[in-house]
Amino acid sequence: MGNFYKDNEDIQFLFRHLDLDKIAQLQEEDFRYAKDFDYAPEDACEAKQNYEMVLDAMGRLSADYIAPRSEDIDQEGNTLNEDGTVSYAKGIANALNALAKANVMGFTLPHRFGGLNFPNTIYSIAIEIVSRADASLMNLFGLQGIAETINFFADDDIKQHYLPDFAAGKVTGSMVLTEPDAGSDLQACKLRAFQDDDGNWYLHGVKRFITNGCSDVLLVLARSEERIGGLGLSLFVCDRGPTIKVRRLEDKLGIHGSPTCELFFDNTPCQIIGERQRGLVTYVMSLMNGARIGIAGQSMGIAEATYRVARDYAASREQFGVPIEKLPAVRDMVINMKMAIEAGRALLYQTSWIVDHEIGLNKIIERNEDKDSVKATRQELKFIKRLAGMLTPMSKYFCSEMSNTVSYDAIQVLGGSGYMRDYACERHARDARITTIYEGTSQLQVVAAVRGVCSGTGEKYLAQLAGKNYADSVKDLTKLLAEGTDTLLKAAVFVKEQGVDYMDLYGRQIVDMAIALIIGYYFCDQASSQVDMEVAIADNGDAEAPKTIPMVKRKEIIARRYITRNAALIKSLAEEVFSGDKTTFKEYETLIGPVPEIA
């Protein structure tokens, strides 16, 4: 029997390295639910036991049940029926049923609705595990943020109506945002929401590119006011019914098991979530931030899956009388793939931890009547919220771009075989491609992240990371990171002086520098960990050679390679920023020429 949790030593190490005690305490609100719910943990130790038990079960389910069906799901796809409904691929329908039986479809929902009440950090691990088995299934399993949005912002009647069914896995959801003429520009949303004389709400119009648009429950962004822009939008919830037609299923490059729908709402009855005019600015932004972390997790799962195919092939395929992983160029490529995956995982899990911290502090403020205590918590929350706002787009950007790079490199390792459907690499590459696009393109993530870096949040966070107590073995590396931080801060000052357009033009360089430094500190922290864990190393045929190595020693080796190589990259990126090159603005027409005719 396989297990996608137990066979991943890095995930297990991070599970033990992260401060899950604090997150469990915040999530369970000082474990006050234990007296009302038999399955709620009484302390952090019990909470972590519950987390690991569920991850272990999901690891087995993903390896033994979901993954073997992924190829058939990719080939079968979904079916649009004549009545405007959609039938899932058989494997997707069966997998959803299996996940419901495993009681994980209410992963982050509160105990009172039948949910597990697990933190986002554990949910990110689960999303990675499921995505490694089948990336398209994650688009249905990972849409639990819809239920979270209902829980955060809807009134109690709506919560009671929908959330128990979400937790039981009886319904699936979709976030219905995009329109034919309004892609990433959600403020241009035109789908109309109107009320009748009795105050009942209805929806009318078209939405496109809706993941799982055939779901049972739909969260819909619609224009409730005549005014233009984001302040004219509200958020609504409705049930699938005869007034909602799936007009088409998109014919896509990848994630074939996930139906992407064009929807027509024909005066569909609905209910408003929260307050009018807060649909985009408050509710959808919260929903999308959660979705972006989910896509980062999906990216991690794809990268892990395709890396394993490449590594197995590199170790077994012989050319010139030796396995191809003995060839320096291939060896370097495989190392870089593995290191990039661990870098992305460190960033994603730490970001998830910060998001859990933010949610926990909000809960403390809500239930605390001590004004002095609330004031101190609000001050802490202020920075944590800004930090989450910076790290979330960083994670989505880095992990999705990394997933594409690793997927394409995996094909390269396999050579001609990687281009064929005999191996899963080509499917992983097709699945990975969407991750840099949906829930906000990489370019939009950079725009969001660079503002966090240049506003002072990045500087403050890097100072916090620099102030931690690291092992002596990596202190020379922290000096390199300090030098890199100085370079970054000078570059940030320079781009701000040049104006917003210049900041956006060189945003990727600034964000790449910041990410390299942040992950560098994460690796140093992991190399300084107190987790006592041995990991296997490759067998080189020498009977006397060690078979295992302490994980912290291995992390030190990773930290050294990652930080020293990125030190040169940071200087190079800074030189681009300081170049002052504005030909993108000044010489666009000359450089690009007229729009070409398409035959």
C-alpha cells in the first residue's frame, strides 16, 4: 500500500518543525470546544495527533485510490448533458464520494457544522497530497473556501442551511466570478442582481471560465447597484436549479477532470451574503486569497508528482553505460528540481501558518472584552495581516511558476519518452500550465507582492527572520542573506523613486529577490531545527557509505546551495532594477511593430 504522506520525508519534517501548538491553540480557541464536541481536541498534543491521523488516511487514499484513476479521468473528461447539467468523469465522482466518506470535505469548517476545524496549514498539506494524486480533483476538494466564506460572512440561517451539507460532502461549491468581458478585472462585472417588490433577490446574466460551475452551491459576484466599479458589487449564494444552465464546457489543455463552465443565470433566486456593496472588496478578496493558497498547494502536488517520475527515470535509464543521473547536466537539473520543490513547500506552509495566525488573532479580538488585551492583539494583527497580504501572492506566484519549471524539466529528463503519453510527465505539464493563470496570473501576484515588499512589510519581516537564533553552521549564510537584504532595500527605494509604473515593470525582480531571501532564512531555520529525524540518502554502491543522514544536516546542505547560488542572482536582479531602462514605455511601438495579420 502506498501513502503520499508517509513517503514524503520533507512534509513529515515540516509537520514537526512548524509551531503547530500555537496554531492549534488559536484554531481551537484555547481548546474550549472539547467540552461540547467529543471529537474536539483537549490540548495541542491531541490536536496534532488528529492532524496526522487525517493526513495519514488521506495519504493512503490518494496513493491507492485516487492516483490510479487519474489517467482515465484525464482521458474521459466531463460530459455536458442536453438538459444543461454536467456529469463528472467516473473517477472524479468516485473520488469525491471516497473523500466524503473519509469526512474531509469540511476540512476547515467549525465543529458545530460537522467540520474538522483544522487550520489552513494542515489543509495546505492535504491539498498538496490530493494534487499529487490528481490535480483536477483538487479543484473540487480545494473549493472548500466557498464554505469558509459562507461561514465568515453569511448570517446564521444561511450557515445552518449550507454548511452541514458541505461538511458531510453532500454538496460541492463553485466561486462564480469571471465574465466573458471581465477576466481579472472583476470590477467590470456586469451580471445583474435585482430585487422584486418583496425584497427577494435574483440573478441574470452570463459567467465564464467557472471551475466546477455545475456545482450544487454557487457563490456569485454580481452588480447590485447602478454605480460602476467595485462598490457596485455584492456577493450572493444560490442553489443549482432549472434557472442555471451550463451553456458549454471549455475544451482545455489540462486538468480535464475539473469541469470549467460557461453559465447562464435566468432570473435565478438567490440570497445575499453579508452586506451590499462589499462583495468584491471584502468577501471575494478574502475568498480569492484562500484560493490562491490552494493553487499554490495544487502546484506543489503537481511538482512533487512529476519530479518523482523524472527521478525514477534518471536513476534507471542508462546511456553511455551509466544511469543518466550520473551525467552532470542531468544530475544538476534533478537537484534543482528537488530543491525548488522544498523551497516552494517551505514558503507555502509558512504562509499558511501566518494566515492561521491572522485568523486566530481575529477570533481573540471577537471574543475578548479586555480593552487593553484587545488593543495589544490589534497591534499584532496589523502587521500579521500585512504579512499575509504579501506572502499569499508570493506563494501563489513562486509555487505555480516553480511547478511549470519542474514539469517541463521532468519532460527534458525523460527526453523523447517524456513527450509521449506513456509517462505521466506530459499530463503533469499540461495540468501545471493553468496554475500561473487562474485565481490571478503571475503578473497580478507580482503586482500585489511588490507593494508589500516596498511598503516596509518586507523589510520588517526580513529583520524578524534575521533576528532568530540560528545554528553556528549556517551563520555565514545569514551574513550573505543580510547583504542581500541590503541590496533589496536599496532597490526598493530606487523603484519607488521612479514611480508606480517603474515599480510594476521591475516588480518581478524585486519580488524574486525578496522570495530568495525569505526562503533562504527558512532553510537556515530548518537547518537549526530541534527535530530529530533521519532521512535516507541515495545508495552509491559503497557498502561502507552511510545510508541515512540527519534531516537538519541535509537542510544545511540545501541552505548552502540555495543561498550561495541566489547571492549572485540577487546582485544580477538588482542591476536590472538600477539600470533605469524605460524602453518598455518609451519605445514600445518601435520595438514591437504593428499588429501582425493572423491567417
